[in-house]
Amino acid sequence: MNDSSKKAARTPKTTPITDDYEISTTVLGLGVSGKVVQCYSKTSREKYALKVLHDSAKSRREVDLHWQASGCRNIVNIIDVYENNYSGNKCLLVVMECMEGGELFMRIQDRQDGAFTEREAAQIMREICSAVKYLHDMNIAHRDLKPENLLYTKPDQAGILKLTDFGFAKETFSKDTLQTPCYTPYYVAPEVLGPEKYDKSCDIWSLGVIMYILLCGFPPFYSNHGLAISPGMKKRIRTGQYDFPNPEWKNVSQDAKDLIKGMLCIEPSDRLTIEMVMRNKWIALYTEVPLTPLHTGRMLREGEDIWPEVQEEMTRSLATMRVDYDQVHIKNLDNSNNALLNKRRRKGSTEPSVVQ
Ligand code: I85
């Protein structure tokens, strides 16, 4: 796609959606920002998913960021966007490819053909990481990476795993703006350089939680009493208290556990970046990961009744994390890589300056 067609494709159509699609009453799901229903193309009769959003600055941003990311193999594709009046309200109607394979963990839970292996978990992680890498390279943080936003194109083996819902996605400050600045770096306020790192690292934490569940079938942090917000759970998340209990983790490779540790690191600036995760051999060389059978399927089936609670809990911790990270605005100058500061550091100490 060339630049001009890309730009043209990003303007919502103002013709009635009903000229092109037949909208069904089948609800596929409820997102944070709107509901998702099934629809059919009037010309091809093909099935699609339609997300209905009230027009607002927030939903415009969701559509815009999702549209930008739409070229990735592991992100649900946007087909068309309409701006229509719907019973007096201005709506944004987002037509997406229909993911007919359902949610990631439902598929693992329902699997009949033998045990789910560590190698398959690695392959799935690689697919999710590709989506996240694509976004982070474009300076977009998804900020809502959770099991229910990971869907398969088809129910069979050929299905591709894709990420959806850009309702919380955020453009992070781009490093490029530092190269083509609208300010002189010597005078830039720290908050201008600030939040990028934290928004992206929020996605890495989520990847760590997803990888943990993939390998054992239960989350690393959960409340002991099933209470809405358990103080104990909050404390365990804040202090990074989780373990790899037996028998579920007994045969899981040390490489996998080490990768999880790098992602579930409480200090955002010490957490792995998506580049580091993708370069990790457990992901990069996933075809060489051991074929160890996992307890995941059985644990998911056993925990089926509390799965909705697990999902709610993850939704809540993501909300907390977004708020917390939004408040961290001041970049820690100890870790910054500013030419002038580096020079001063070199002068002031015998330590060589760290180049990030
Ligand atoms: N297909 N989070 C949970 C769904 N195809 N789903 C959620 N936010 C979104 C629903 C609630 C994700 O942005 C969501 C969004 C978009 C979708 C979506 C997009 C494309 C689907 C909220 C299905 C599906 C599942 C099984 C069978 C079938 C469809 O959900 C079908 F019947 F079509 F075969």
C-alpha cells in the first residue's frame, strides 16, 4: 500500500453502512468502548465483525490506532470504517475480519488431541509478541493485553492468533521526535521525555502474565478469597511475589521461567523490552523448545468456574497499572541517555557512562 492510499483509507466512509453490509443481531462480545456484532457483506455474503462506537475523541483515537496497526499478521484487520448517524447519535462503525476461532484459552481448554506442550506455548507467545513488537515499533502501547483480546481466525489448526481491542491503546512518545525535535534537548522538560517507557512496559508485564497462564493454566497472582479487590493480591503484585509451584511447573524449562521473571519484574525500567523478549531463545528458537506436556488444559478445565473472575481480576489490575503508570511522569535522570549528562557523568566519576 502506498502512502496516498493509506491516507485515503483512513477517512471513515459517510455512506450508510447498510448499503454494503447486513447487520445481524448476533452479539459477539462487549468491549470497553462498544459492542461487537456479526455482519455480512451484501456483495460477497462473507461474515464480518462490527464494532459500534459512539463518536468521540476517544473512539476516534481507538479507530485511528487500530487502523494504523491493521497491517500486522497478528492484529485483527479493519476492513471498513463508517461514520453514520444512528437514531440521532453519531457513531463510528468498525468492520473487522471475523475471528471465528474464539478466545485463546478456550481453545486450549477444549483441546482433545493430546496434551498442550511447552513448544506450542512458545509458538503462541511468539505470535502475541509479533503483534506487540509491531505496535511498539510504531510507538503504540496496547495497554489492554489480556486473554479475552486474543482471538483465533479459525477454529482449526490453521487458525492465526490475533490481538484486538484498541480501546486503551496510546501513542507513546517517539524517539524520532528527539531526532527531529520541536525543542532544544537541553531545555526540554523531563515530563516531555517521560512516559514512553512505562506504557510499553505495561504490555510486557501482561505478556508475562499470559505466558505464565499458558504454561500452567492459572495466573501468577490471584486473590485468596475471590474478593473483588484483595489487598493481599495487590501487595503480591506490587512486591512481585509469585512462584512456580509443583507439580505444574516441575517439568517446565528454566529458560521459560527465566523469561517470565524478566517480564514480571516489578521495576518497569528493569523489565525486558519487546526486542529483548523476541531475541530470547525460548521465543526466537521456539521450534527447539522441549515438547514437554503441560498441565494447562486440565488446570483450565478445573478452574473453568472461576475463569470469569480471573479475567475480571486481570481487567482490574490492567486498569490500576494504567493509572499508576500515567502518574509516573518524571523520567529518572539516572537512567537517561543525554549527551550533556553523559559528559558530566564521565567527568564526575570514574565509571564509564551507560549507553542504553
Ligand atoms: N469474533 N474482548 C472480549 C470478535 N471477530 N471481539 C471483544 N473488544 C473488541 C469482545 C469481548 C474482545 O474490540 C472483541 C472486540 C472485537 C472482537 C471480535 C472481532 C472479530 C470476533 C471486545 C468472535 C467470534 C467468536 C467465535 C465464533 C464467532 C465469532 O468473537 C463466529 F460465530 F463468528 F464464528
